[in-house]
Amino acid sequence: MRREKRSANAELDSVDRLAAAWEAAVPKFSTVSLHVFGRMQHLARFYEDALANVARRHGLIPSDVYVLLALRRSLRRLNPAELIEELSVTSGAVTKRLDRLASLSLVERHPDEADGRGVKIGLTPRGRRLVDDEILFSETFPFDAVYALSKEDRGDLTALLRRLLSSMEGKAGSYVSPKGALRKHDGSRPKRTT
């Protein structure tokens, strides 16, 4: 059985306490993967909660923030089909989110010059400021929490996580889309196993 080694002066966190409970309840259970994936899950929870708080402050729901983020990282305006693909949601969900964001002057629809029937979606200056000020360049917790690590530690952590994720994507034959849906490397969704 493998156990996670911890230096004598390391602070305990919520995952250490969870692993200790598992080790006491099921001594043969190796908690090595729990120490890695549990921490990633707990860190992601802080990030998701912060995005939800940004949404609440602006009269949005968390999924609206993902639309704003998708538009902000795009180098051009997107059409609804591209947003559906990017966000892994239905056309009805995208339409509903775009209507809400447009009513708050955070996004705007523009005629698609290549397709007279279509539209392209872009951020308004207000939408861009919201993303930039509240998320990308925010100095509030948890968006700034990674800076508690040294530059070298951040680089090491990034390299380790990249190696782990790349390995998992290769073995699974799929990757996680920006919104979190599993996608095969050809862009399709993997079949669920039962």
C-alpha cells in the first residue's frame, strides 16, 4: 500500500484530513491519487465559487460568465454555433444566455457579413471590462492565490499538471473542453460507460 509522504512541518489541509479518514476506515486503500485529484477538485471549487460570485454581483448566473470568457479569449466575434461547440451546451441555452447578456449590454449581436442570415457575437466594452477587471486582472482571492507560490514553484506545478493531464488525455483518447465537457480528439463526445 502506498501512502503520500508529507514533510514534518507541512500544514495539513482538507485533503489530508479526508485521506486520513479513508486510511483509518480502509487501511488497504492507497490515498496517493486522492492527494492529487482531491486537491485539484478542491482548488477548482474555489475558482468556480469565485466565478459564481462575479456572476451574482452582476445579475448573472455562472454559465453566463463562461460565455463572456469564451468571447474574451476569442480573437474574433463568434457565431452561435461556435459558442455551442465551445461551451458544450444546446442552441436554446446559448440563445437564452445571449439574450440575458445582451439585455445587460455585455454582448452585442452583429450581422454576419459572410452569411446574411447569421449573426456574430462580440463583447461590448462593458462586457470586456467585466471580464478584465473581475477575473483576468483581479487581485482578489482566489484569482491571485497562485501568487502565494514562488515563480519557480508555479512553473514546476504547471509542468507537473501539464504532464499528468497530457498523459490522461492520451490514455483516454479525449480532452476536456473549456467548459468541462469531455471531447474525443476528433471533437465528438466520448460514449459513456456503464
